[in-house]
Amino acid sequence: MGHPARGKRADARRNEGALLDVAAQAGEIRSGIDAYELMRGVGNICIGAEEDPRYDPRRVVELLIAGLHRPD
């Protein structure tokens, strides 16, 4: 039997992917966005934020999310 957290992580990834698919089908974001890549990217943006008061990861995440929107 596997580790219980692994199953929960897999479920979360499927749900994240489903949310991105629905948003893409609704024309809210670009299609072809991988949930795992997106979450890793957001996580990496946030690394080290406590160590540099000049760095605001929320601002960078806002820019990332804005970039997901479909171009008009």
C-alpha cells in the first residue's frame, strides 16, 4: 500500500488540471497549461521571499496569472 499523501497529491493535481481545462474551455485562459508546471512555478516564485524585503512574490504571481489570460 502506498503513502496516503501520494494519493491526495494525485487527486489535487487532477482537480487543478480540471479547473484549468474548464477555464480554458470558457475562454478565460490559454489552453494547454499544465497544472503541475504552474504550481511549481508559483512555488518557485515564492522561495526566499522572507529573506529579501524588496521582493514581493505576490506581485510576480499577479504578473504570471495575468499572462495566463488569452490574448484578445
